[in-house]
Amino acid sequence: MSDLLGSPTWKDRLERWAPIPAGLAIRATKDLARLPIGPWPGLGVLAAYAPGVLLVGGAIFTRRDA
């Protein structure tokens, strides 16, 4: 999805703070300088997304539950 953006600044931001690149960075053991985000910050980003997604899912569930 980052390739669809025209601005290199927004592309870099999306690659650093999206959950998929962050999750993939956790698994990396070589060439850490080439990654958009490091393994430990990637773990932090992934850990921050988890409660947010759970809260949104819980809110949607309670709103739709009759």
C-alpha cells in the first residue's frame, strides 16, 4: 500500500508505523540497518496496535449485539 502514495515522506511513515512491517521486523536477525523499523521498536508498534484493535472489535461487537 505504501507504493500507492506519491509522497516519499508518507511512504516512509507508513512503512515504519504499519503493523505488518513492524511484525516482520521482529523476526529479522541480519541487515537491521536496511529495515524501516528496528526489531524492538517494531515489537512496541505491534504491542500498541493489539489493544487498539481489541477495543475497536469489542465496541463493534457490543454495538451489533442485540
